Amino acid sequence: MRQLNKIALKTRNSTNPVLPAGARCLASFRKFKIRNGRGFTLIELLVVIATIAVLLAILMPALRRAKVLAQGVACRANLRQLATAWNMYLDDYDGYFYQGINYNVLYGGWQGQGDPTELGVVPRPLNKYFGLPEILETEGSAKVFRCPGDRGGIYGDRYYEKVFRRLGTSYQTNIFLIGQNACGTFSTNGNTAELDAAISARLTRVNRSNVGNPARIVLIGDYGWINQWMPVQHPLERLEPILNQKGLKEWAEWHGRVDCYNMAFLDSHAQLLNIRKGFYVTDEYSVLPFEELNYLAYEVQGYQP
């Protein structure tokens, strides 16, 4: 059989050879094969890389936002469970809250990696409501006490260490309910002295029956919320030059919004709240559990909701 690439026909009005259809296909295939054998040119590669970079620049912020939102949902689910467990605890203890030194962070979770002489190895009574031992040495089964967005922010020498890893829990309670049985002094200029004394007089053996509207009283939330609320200077603000250099000021805000923290209320519902500096009572929440003292709080904060 004659080879197709050697067959040529002459047309009546042209001296150029005309290839049959089979020969044209074979020639086109050879040209395609030769052209594709060279691979991508540098310009083509740069165009592809630039396109991928643009797509990533568009998608990454959206993915980060989605991650933050997902972490916030999981965090609020944890807080609802913790608030429910606290109400079970109150049912078992005739409505009396758990009080003691550092109990605002030593109420539940695992023992953490903090200094034992600083925190002490103590039973954590909320654990039993999750089927955990009161003294838990490892973190594996204490996931309900860990916020997925926990990035650290403990005042001291370990800003970058996660709170859950350091203290055994990512969450801190309202110290007017769970924790110290005296509130101390919250003001550097003395304008909270009367309110401090009135609160302290009610804190010893505080009972759920003495507390105001459970739907307004904050019970527990992200670790940094209490430092944001305190009328005194935030501990981390004392290190402003270091904070500006290392970006530590935003660490306690784990959910992507300035001054906002996930909080659970005494009635067990949870939400993301803007915690206002030095405000005991606001339109959305109350840190002060004793409604009869609201008038003193209004005088201190200069605002009545």
C-alpha cells in the first residue's frame, strides 16, 4: 500500500498538491504532537500561577471567616452545656454557688500545665456532671471545657500559651457567682468603694434564690471577658509597647470581633456579647447578680439602661 504522505493529486487549475483526507489528518496529528511536545511556555505558567493566586486571595478570607464562625458555634455549644451543668450542681447543693480562691477557673476541666504551687491540684466538681473524675490529669476527655478558638492571652509570661493548656479550661466564670467570696476593690480612684462593699456583703454563701433575672445574669464565658469588663485597667494594657509589637492585644478576643466574647447566662442560653468596659448592668446583660444594687452600679458607670 502506498504511504498516504507520498500521495498527491493535482487539480486542474493549480499546481499545488492536494492531500487526501487521511493524509491531512495524519499531518495535523504530527504537527499537534510536535507542538505539544514543547510543554507550557513561561508566560503560560505565569498566567496560571497568577490566576491561582487571585483565586486564593479571594477565597482565603471567606474560608477564615467560615472557620471563625464554626468555632464560635462550637464554643457556644460548650458554654450551654457548662451552664446546664452548673444548674445541675446548684440543684444538688441547695442553690449555693461554688466559692473559693481561684475557683473561677478551677471549677472543672483537667489539671492543666500551670504551676501546681500557683493553682493547686484540687477536685473540680463540675467534672462529675460530664462523667469525668474530679481530678483529671489529661486533657483528652475534657473537650467540653476547651474553646476551639482558644489562642491564649493569659496575663504573665506565657501570652501565647492556650488557656485550656495552661489552666485546664478555656472559660472563666462570673466572680460574683462562682469564685472568690469577696470582690475586693475594682477601682483605682475609689469610686466603686460603696458598691464593692455592698457586693462583698452578699457574696458569702451566695444562693441562686438571691440572684435576679437568670436570663440577664452572665454566668461563664471566654477566659478574657472578665479582664475586659473590670473597671480597672486591663492587665495586658500595661504592656502597650509589647502588645503593639507582638499583636497580643487581640488574643483574648477569640471570635473575630473586638471586645466580643461568647457568654452563657444563668438560664443556660449562650450568645456572642460585646462586653463593655466597667459596665455592671447594660441593656443586654448584667454582671451584677443583685438587682437591689443596680442603683449603685448606675452611679459608678454613669449610665442607666
